[in-house]
Amino acid sequence: MNATEPNRFDIELLFNAVNLGLIIVDANGNILLWNQWIIKRSNISRIDAIHAHLNGVFAEPLTPAFLAAIKNTLTYGLPVVLSNALHRCPLPLYDSALMQESRVRMHQSITITPILSCLGERCCLIQVSDSSTSIKREKVLRSHSDTLRLETITDSLTGIYNRRFFDGHYKIALGHAKRENQSLSVFVVDIDHFKEYNDYYGHIEGDRALRRVARALKSQLSRATDVAARYGGEEFVLVLPSLSQQSAADFAEKLRCAIWNLAIPLTKSSTSDLLTVSIGFCTFVPDVDCDPAQLLDNADAALFRAKQSGRNQAVAFTLGTKSK
């Protein structure tokens, strides 16, 4: 296009055709450009906006961060980006009449750029884009990520934590107990005669029994730091911090009674006519040297002793005790 060729497009039409908000303000903060995108989402006409001060044209106050960004651009001639992550809704803009009525602002990303007018005066161009779609997409992706993470740490049958989660949590919990000079108790719980239960009632009933036992064990936990996990097969493991050895013994008995009170019939059992559990537990106490394997091994050895002694009972081993 040469200098004598007429302009093919009206610049105002271009400003109104773009799918983002455009505002230009002069060095005093007065509005020089107010495009159709902004008109639609602010419900403020061009006539009311042009030559009005930006800080006074809206019925609601503008955020301090936005006003500071405008001032910095006009004063120092530096561009500013207000990301949606830190500045969700700087301007009172609404995507619909319903949003405007409920005063729920549209999510925005804003770029403020210094420009010079034909008269050589410093102005700034404010570009506003709707971030609502990207926010929704981010929420969906985060939800999917959370779901996948939950699936990796949750036992699919019982709904409680799985062995993978326990292995990681247990080492962290023991390390924390050592640093904070606190106790840590580990309980290994095994369903008595579960093979006989599966053989007599079938695997569907066996799975139902596992779920009921898992829920009953988890229901005994009362603190966010208490954890119950399925360790494998019909075996469960619980980790509880800050219990005295007597409190751990009381809690083990509470677990045993919780399963007994489920009153799940077990005809083919030499222990009882109801489903029962055997429990082995061990408590780490401060000032005792202990690695993760020792505490868990002692709890497992205590479980073996409980089964040897007739099942449907809880047995404690202290650190250093050896099974016979």
C-alpha cells in the first residue's frame, strides 16, 4: 500500500472486532479508547467511558495492584503483566447478566503496555483477556491429577490406603517421631482363618468382609496423623503417633473389639463362631535407637505370637524383643 492509497479498514472496526478488551488511557488516567469487548462486559457505553477517568468510570473500586501497574507504566514506560494466577479479577467485568447480578467477576489476564500518541504523549494500552476457560481447564486437569494420585495410594477393594502409601508414610512418620522426641506405634492386624472364610462363603463374601473390616479399623482413628492401610491379602497395618505403651495396648484392644462387634459369622473356625482378628503391635519410644525395619518387624513378630497363642487377641513386643 502506498502513501496515497486509501486505508482499507476503519481502525475502530478493527479494535471492536478483536476478541479481547482494549482500553487506552493518557498520562492523567483519562480514557481514550474503549472497545466493544469492554462495553459488553462492563455494561458501560463508549459515550460514558471516553474522557472519563479510569478509576472513576466503574461503579466498583479497582484493585490497588491494577492501579499501581497503570501508574508504573505511565511513570517509567515499562510493560506490566497481571497474571491470572496472582490477580484473578482486577476489573469489574462480567461474562453474563447473571454474573453481573451476583457480582461474580470474570477471570482475567491483563497486559499493560506503554505507547506514544501521535502528539508524543505517553499513554498506556490495557489488553484484557478472558481466562475463565483456561481456569476451568486447569481445574479439570487438577481434578484428573488428584484422581490419579488417589488411585495410586488407595487400595481399590477396601478404599483405605494401600501398601505403597504406607511404605512412604511410615518412614516419614518414624523420622518425625525421632526428630520431635515423640512415640510412634505400629499395629499389624490379620483376619483369623480368612482362607476358611473364603472357602466356605466364597470370594464375593470374602471381599465384602475385607471391606467391612477395613471400615471398622479406619473408624477407630480420630486424628489426621493416624493412618490405616491394607498391607496385603487379609492383613492391615495402622500407624499412630504420640501414644504411650499403655495407650497403644488399649487401642489394640479397641481394634480387636471393633471387629468382634461386626458380628460377621464364621462357621468354619476353630477360634470363634464370629470373624476375629489377631493383632501385633510395637511402640517406638524416644531415646531408643530404631530403624524402620525393626519397629515393623517387632509388630509382625508380635502378630505371629498372637496367632500362636490362640488368635483373637493383641500382643505387644517392645523394641529388642525377639520372637521365639
